[in-house]
Amino acid sequence: MKKGLNKLILPCLCCLSFYTGTQLVGETAAAFTSQAETKPILISTAFVFPSYIHGLEQKARINSDQIIKEHADLEALVKNGLLNGTADPRAEFLRKKEQIAAILEELHRIRAELEKLDRQAEKKEGYEFVSEGFLKVDKLLLRMNDSLYLQELEQLFNQKWQELKKEQQEEDNKTNKMGEGEKIVMPISELENQIIEPKQPVVEQSKPEDEQTVSKDKTQKDEQEEIGNEESSENTE
């Protein structure tokens, strides 16, 4: 009897253990599934960061300071006439003007980028720094437009440049006139220096005393010849 009971109890315990295990696993799986459905994980990223906006602000400040400095230097050069000492004043003026225009164009590009980001950040929370950066750069650009007058400065330079060219032309005309006068006078003076008067034969003028001596000698010679002729005629007779 005891052996028969042992044979029945052992299978019953195995079945009970299997059933209990299946029930526990089913409940655990159901608990995990329910948790995943009720609490989903959401991940969001910002489209722009404050460090990027601050970097654009810094670039804008550097550009505005450089524009003000270059413009002040160019204004001083034009008003004080210091560009006249360069080899090509007009080329130097245009070079400095283009340099200022290039920096100003970069400042416009920064403002346009901040304006675009400001529109994207509109109606979103936590992006107030975008609007602040855009307003700062916009004010810088407005100040540049109010303080720069490159067109008027170029007109002033052209006026001074025309005056300088006129003065140089007058000096050149004076130099040319002086050169023409020297060309007329110099050859004549050189010819006069080069002309050599022909040497006249030297005629020795006889003195009156010499003429008298010669005439006396001739008279004595003639007398001697006459005496000789008379003696020769007497001897012949």
C-alpha cells in the first residue's frame, strides 16, 4: 500500500510544480508588456544651441569694430590727402573701399542667418536666446549703415583727385615750355662756341724808318750803277 501511494504522489507533485511555473511566467510577461505600453521613452534634440548663437554674435562684433576702424582710416587718408603719396592713389582707395564692403557683406550674412533661426524658434519654448542674439546683431548693422558714408567719401576723393591731376598737368606744361625754350637757345650758343674764325694772313706793316732805309739803299745802288756805266764807257773810248 505504501509503495502504491508513493507512485501516485510523485506524479501529482510534478504536475503541480509545472502548473505553478506556467502561471508565474505568464503573469511576469503580462506585467512587462503593460509597463512598456503605458510609459514610452521620448527623446528630443534642440535644433540650435546657445553656444552657436553666441559665436555668431562675437563674429558680428568683431566685424563691426573692423569696419569702423577701416572706415576712419580711409576718411583720414582722403581728407588729409595722404593717398597722394602712393603710386596709384585711385587704386589704393578702391582697394580699401572693397575691403570694407567685404566685411560689411559678412555682417549682413550673419544677420540673415540669425533671422532665419529666429523664425524657426518662434512659438517654441526655451529659445529666447535666439531672438536676443538676432536683435543684437541687427542693432550693430543699423549702426553701421548710419555711420558709414562710402559714397560721399568716394565723391570727395574724386574731387581731390581731379584737382591733383590738374595741378600736375599745369606743372607738366610749364616744364615743357621751359624745355622748348632751352631747345631753341642752346643750339645757337653751341654753334657760336663751335665756330672758328679763319686765320687771316699776317701782314707785317713796315715802319716809316724802314721804308726810308730801303729807299736810300735803292738810290745808292742806282748811283753806283750809273758810275759804273760811265767808267765802262770812258774805258771804251
